[in-house]
Amino acid sequence: MAQPAAQAAEGRYTKEQFLKSRQRPGREKDVLSVVLEENKTYTIAEAETAMQAFLKMEAK
């Protein structure tokens, strides 16, 4: 089954690519370094969702 054009055009990036990006400030890069896994790719939306979930977690 073919993917919709919007999904097919959406890029996937590695943890390293997110951490090297100039689009993210230092704090966001720190969070992404914790929540993203090595050797796995993420869309921007997936990385953003993972980062927001981490920031909303209650401290133990």
C-alpha cells in the first residue's frame, strides 16, 4: 500500500543529526540526548513528542 505524499516526504533523522542541528537550542539538545535512542531514526514530530513527554514527567 502506498504512503500518502505528506508521510513519504517527511524526513527521518538520527539522534546524532538532531544533536548537531542548529535548529535546536542547548536545553532541547540535552533532553534529546537522553530521550532518543542510538541507531534509530525519528521524524521531527516524533522527536518533539518524546521531548515533551520527558519534560512533563514528574521528578522522583
